[in-house]
Amino acid sequence: MANESNAQSDYQTDSIFIRKIFNTSLREGKSYEWLRHLTQQIGSRLSGSEGAAKAVIYTKSVMEQEQFDKVTLQNVMVPHWVRGAKEKAQIISGKQKTDVPIAALGGSVATPKGGIKAKIIEVKSFQELRDLGAEKVKGKIVFFNRPMDPTKINTFEAYAGAVEQRGMGASEAGKLGAVGAIVRSMTTRLDDVPHTGSMRYVSGAPIIPAAAITTNGAELLSKTLKANPETEFYFEQSCETLPDAPSHNVIGELKGKKDPSKYIAVGGHLDSWDFAQGAHDDGSGCVQSIEAVRILKALGYQPNNTLRAVMFMNEENGLKGGIAYADSAKSKKETHIAAIESDRGGFTPLGFGVVGTPAQKARIAQWSKLFAAYGIHEIGPGGGGADIGPLAQQGTVLLGLIPDSQRYFDYHHASNDKFEAVSKRELDLGAAAMAAMIYLIDKYGVE
């Protein structure tokens, strides 16, 4: 009976404190105004850019103003790719020329000056491309047109099922002699906004330029090819990769009172694509992470373990920040109990994905009833996040905030990922959910 009574008492205590967390976030939250400054005053923040450098300075100043116990910059060298002049593209069918919006893929090379014009061939998979063979592909532009599967309720599953075209399409096409690659934008929505993203070249494969075409443009191009298989495509882009540049992760701490040498990290990535404000991806995750720690501090919570808010640099096109953070933790022999990442947009929180042992997952799942009142029901196996992923090798439990994903890919890697696309209430709910999870992990551990 005593144990049952104590468990009930803890539940009541935790429930009351978590209510205070949510009330504080919803009434006095600061993350939305931080996001306003990050997106509207600084803007795009691609690694190596002036915007990225300004974002480092700004988020450091925010945590200093909130009087975190310690705020530091962690050095990291990052890729420095620049887009150059706005891209141009046309569908050419007979005498008909139709301009279509495209965006060079991150890491792509430029086209020759004056662009590339060639016949274009449509495929839906790498296997279909290989079946065509070099004879039919050589000298052409390959158009990868497999859409994200609209029947997938989890849009991240749909994204995973299509994104290999963007990442590896240019090399697969180059192996067969193609002169360029055009990839359908990774979004479930039909619109005129190109969605960029990183791509990479396979060692030994010819290097050809690659760009994303809007979904409306992809539909038009496919329709035109069906009507006229001799259709040509023209595109011009002037992007280039410069030498790696110095940058930083930004780390703010609240020192633990009982086990200060053990850490719970919460973070998002500070970089964003160059033509986007990066409001959902991932300005939201950054400000939510700072806010989660700030809320606990504002409530007078004294953590057992040291809490860290980490602004990772270079998730979009290299993951150098996440790797540098994990390498530093390993070299300093820091013990990370858990790490939480928010990198799925500032939408309504639904749960947390957990990466750990079965016992650790079960432990965290036991707290589900404390989150139920806030519409957060999905606490169980799932992904943690790209930036915290390297910590897994040290046995760290990884958690990823799971928001409602239905609208995320409307904005992902696109110019419409602006401050106005984020709801203050949804952003505040996510920050509160993260603060509550930090509190429970800090109080009870994960073993």
C-alpha cells in the first residue's frame, strides 16, 4: 500500500508541475518572438553564410539574456555552398516554350554558362532508369517524377519513399551518360514553389547538374512528354561549392545540482536553406529548445542533471554540427542520459519517438498518462533526429518531438517556409511538451 500511495503522490505532483509548464508556455511564452527575430530580422541561414553567423550571435545572446548558467560556442567547420543567380528553366515542345520554376539542389554543380538544352526522359525509379540503359539515356536530361505517396498518413514515410531521387538521382543518371537531372519537388501539395534539399555525388560517377522542379511544373512536363516524346528541357544555374567555413554550435546550460557531469540535451538545427526563412525547418525547433529550458528555470526547477539547449549548425547539408557535438562529448567523457530533438516543424505536438533499449522505451511510455490531457498520445518507438543521432553510439536515449505532420512538407525546404506559417499556440505547446519530457527524464531517469 505504501508504494501505491507514493506512486499516486508522485503522479499528482508531476501532473501539477506539468500543468504549470504548459500554463507558463501558453501565457508567457517567448519562443514566438525569438522566432520572429530569427526569421524576419536574420532570415535564411545556410551553413557558411552571413545569416548563419548572425543566428549564432543572436541565439547566444538570447540564452545569455535569460541568464542560463553557461553559454558557449563550439567550433565546427561546415560546407559552404552558394546558389548564385536565380535559376532559369523552360519546357520546349516544338515552337512552344514554357517557363517553369526550378531550384538547384544543395551541393549541385552549375550548368555550363548559357545553360543546358537537351531532350528529356521521364522515369519513376532507379530501376526504370537502369532498364532504359545508356543507349536511351546518354546525352539527355533525366526527369525523376515519382511523387510522395499520398496514401501514407505519416508524411515522413511518404518523404522517405521518394527522397532518394533527390539525393542520388544525379549520380544514377550520370552513370548512364545523362547531362542533367531534374527532380520532382518533395511535397504532397501541387504548387509553383520549388523545394530544394541536399544531394550528393557518388565517387567515380560523372558529375552533372541537378535541380528540383515544382510539382505543377512536374505535372506539366509529364503531360507534355506524353503528347510529344521529343520534348526538350532547358535549365541554367550558377551554384558553386566554396571551401569549408568556420561556424559554431551554440550551447546553453542550466547546471545540475545532483549530477552536474550528466547531461540532458534538447536542440534543433540553426541552419536553413538559402532562399527560406527556415521558420518550421528548423527555427521552430531551436526556439522551442531554448524555451523548454527557460520555462523550467522560470518555474524555479532545480535540475538533478545539467540541462543543455543546443543549436546545431549544418544539419541541412552535412550534419557537421551534430557530429562535432557527439565527438566533443566523447572526448570529454561526458555522459548524456538523453537527447531530445525538434526538427519536424512547429505544429501541434502529438508525441515523441524514442530510440533506446526496450526497457528504456517502456520506462518513457509509462509517462504517457501525464501527457494525455494535452493531446499527446504517441510516445513509443520512433526516430530521434539527425543532429542527436551521433550520440546513439554512446548509449544515449534519443527522443524526437512528433508534431502533426500533414502540413510540414507544404513548406519543407521552400521559400514559403516563413514566420507567418507558424502558429504561436502550436509552437508554445511543442515547447511545453519538450520541457515536460525533460522534467520527467531529469527526475526519474531512463533506466
